[in-house]
Amino acid sequence: MPRIAALETADMTAEQRQFHDNIVSGPRGGMRGPFQAWIHSPKFAELAQRLGEYCRFHSVLEVRQSELAILVTARQWTAQFEWFAHAPIAQKGGLSETVIEDLRAQRVPNFAKPDEAAIYNFCTELYRDSRITDATYAEAVGQLGEQGVVDLVGVLGYYALVSMTLNVFEMPLPDGVEPPLSL
């Protein structure tokens, strides 16, 4: 059970209902994951979802690249719902099953693509050290360009927010789904 109540549409304020309707009718298609918590603060929810929409659907990163960063983030935070939701998207977007499984099992993947190695190195170094060395930065810019690195930082920040939301409010997996990540 989540720590925060799911709202019935009949009990929503006008702002909450507008947020709900925008999420349900938009590319996400439903009030899953962090949206059930965020709706309790509809102005925050709207701003956060707009950032998320850019990060997920409009950044210069390829789906494979952004989903790799999302999975590194989900694993960093042991965010079960985030992993559940994004591992299939990552695979469909071209990230190999082997890389996905290595991330899930907390093993360093053997990347066949240099951009994936650069993203993984960037993400793990930033999460581990709270900063990036000049060499890691140069590797990321070389693979993604400056806008790509800015967008990568945005993806990491947004999905860290999502992970914190999921974990703090104990947002559940769908019924019958076992947690995919070990603690």
C-alpha cells in the first residue's frame, strides 16, 4: 500500500483534475508511478511532468541512451516501479538484454557501443562522487555533444526525483508483479 492516498476523480480539486486529465490523455496514458503522489501538489506535479515529458520524449538522446541512464538511476535508488516500467522500454529502444540484466544484477556491463559506455561511466561516476572528472566529461561530450550531456544531466535529475518519489511514498508495483531489483 502506498503511503499517500490515491485520489478518486470525484474527490479532486479542479487543478488536480486538470493534471489527471492531462496525464491520462497524454503520451503516458495513465496515472502510474510518481503521478499518484505528485497530484497531491498539482502545481508541482504539472511542472515536474513537463520536465519529465521533455526528458523522456524530446531530448536529443536516443531512446536507448536515455533509457540506459534511467535504468542506472533506477538501480542506484532501487526504484522498483521505475525499473519495472523502463526495462521493457530500454530493450525495445535497442539496449541489449545482457546490458539490462547486468545493470539489474549490479554488474558492470561489457558495452559493445562506445556511447553506452560513456553514459554508464558518466552516470555511475556522478552518482558515486557527486561530480565528474575532466576525462569522463570529455568522453561524454565526445559521444553525445554538449546538448546531449546537458540533456543527460536532466534525465538523471528528473529520474532521481521520480525514484525518490516512488521510494518515499512506497508506490506499488501492479498486482502480481514481483520486485525486479534486489535490495
